[in-house]
Amino acid sequence: MESTVVRCAEGHVFSTSTFPMQNLGSSRIGPGRLLRCPRCARLRQAVPVARAVKR
């Protein structure tokens, strides 16, 4: 199972094994999803973090 690195609305960065509704295509409403943040222990909107490109 692949993990996704996300950032919650408070700015905490963490990885999750699933990112709900990731592949719904054009019917998805924005990039954010509600996930429970392990740092603040609240449901927060989380968005995937862009991966840095190594040069």
C-alpha cells in the first residue's frame, strides 16, 4: 500500500496510508479531504504535499 504525504489546515505534515476519494477525476470537489491529524488530534482539511524534484 502506498502512503501519501499531506499537510493539514494547521500546517502539520504527516503521511497517511490512504487518501480518501483520491481518484474520482472531474467529479471531485477540490484537492482537500477531511482527515484526523495525528499532531492536533482533530478532523482537519488536508491536501497532498507536492514532492520535491531532485536535481
